Amino acid sequence: MRIAVVEDNHALSDGIARAFRAVGHGVDQLHDGTDAKHFLLTEKVDLIVLDVNLPGQSGLEILKEIRMAGKQAPVLMLTARDGTQDKVNGLDLGADDYLTKPFELAELLARARALLRRSDKEITTRLTLADLDFNIPNQQFSIAGALVEMPRRELALVEVLMKAKGGVVSKSQILDHIYGTGADVEESAIELYVHRLRKKLAISGAEIKTVRGLGYCLRAVR
């Protein structure tokens, strides 16, 4: 999953990002409201963790604009306020859940899991191709019904390739999905993950094809 964390408190943002990355998600961190609005209007993410009080533009203003633009990724709002009206305003504008600071990271992760499970907007819960099956909420990948244990970054690679439904995915798109936008990781790192995944798919009915100069695609072979 690709998750956007919009929070101007850098320490809190880093803590949330580490928690999501530890369970296999790619995370984009944004600290300014204006920058966050532009990012969320132009990028596709699976979940948005959005603080209310931000420099540049408030979280409520951002939420209103992305919903008006048709962006339907689930939004978990964060706020230091405990006033009922603030929560009502957020929910009326299209927030899916609300969490008041201070909070435990375990609760945030649980709420995020619940939003991802029940979202039927932009999120597909299960991906299939040939004899491959990927359960997104549980992050479980199987070939012909047999569960395949893989490191979380290889699972993220499977996810982004299967979501493309046979289309080409560039190396930069794969990096964004695995690590988040702006991560200091060379594109050559993707080649290693692709090599490892190809070996695991050798017994399956699908294979990863290299599209020279463009990226990779996952397609059925039988």
C-alpha cells in the first residue's frame, strides 16, 4: 500500500511513517498544506493520514479540494482539538475517521487497517492473475493456492505489478510504491527485487517481462 502522511510535526510524522513502513507500506511524508494539496491531487495513494492544523493550507481545506476533485482514497484526520464541531466538519467534508492527539500508534495502525479493509472506492482487496493471488489487507501472496513467504519489499513489488493488470510499471513508480516519493534509493535496487521475484514465479502461470526503456509488466503465460 502507498500511504500519504500529512503532518507538520516532523517527529510525529517520522514515527507514523516508521510504523507503516515496518508493516510493509510505502510512505510519502508531507509537512506543508499547499505542497500536500498539490501532491494529493496529482498522485494516487491508498490512504491519507491528514493533520488538521498545517502551514500553508489547513487539512480541512485540503480534504474539501481533493474530494471535489474526485479523489476517494480513505482519509484519517488527525487533530490536537477535541471539539465536536471540528470532527463534524471533517466528516461532513468526506473524512472517513478521526483521531485526536495524543494517540497510540497501535490505535492509528488499527484504524488504518480498518479503513483499508472496508474501502470499496479506489482500493481492491484481492488481486488475481493466472494462478497468482494477492490479498492486499493481509499482505499475503500465493501461487496455485500455496502461500509464498516473501520479504515486505518483494510483496510491495508484487502488489504494484498486479495492480497494473498487465500494464507497464516504470522503475520510478515501483520505487514510489515501495519506499514513498523522494526516497534516496537507486533505481538499480529494483532490478534485484525483480530478479528474486522472477525466480519465485518460475513455477507459476505468470512472468515478469522487461519493457526496454519503460519498465516491467506482469503477464500470464498460460
